[in-house]
Amino acid sequence: MKKDKKELVADILRKNTNGLTIVEIAGILNISRNTAAVALAELKGANLIWIREVGMAKLHYWNVNKKRDDENKK
């Protein structure tokens, strides 16, 4: 089964722990910047990623603490 763009972006962020910009993600996956931004917005809304601003750039990271956060809420 083919993965959707959101799953592909999630896979990229899991593998790149140093953080990636929207342009870098779009380049790696060969998708438009807008498509990458939409996928990132969905992941952010699900609290699966976090974003760190560095100057004008925004670095996107996989939320490795997601599982621990969910366990702490119980």
C-alpha cells in the first residue's frame, strides 16, 4: 500500500533528529513546499511534531516524547 504524504513526512522526521525545514522536507520527498506545509500542519495538530524557530527558519522535529506524554496523562 502506498503511503500518503503525511506518513512520508513523519518517516523523514523520525530519521532526521537534527530537525528539517519545510524546503528540506519538500526536496527530500520531491513534493511541493505547500504539500509539505500541509502535512506538517496536520502532524503539528496531532501533537506528533514540534517546531523550533531559528531566526527566520523553522526546524521541524518528531515528538519523541509523544508516547511518554500520553502515558503521563493517564
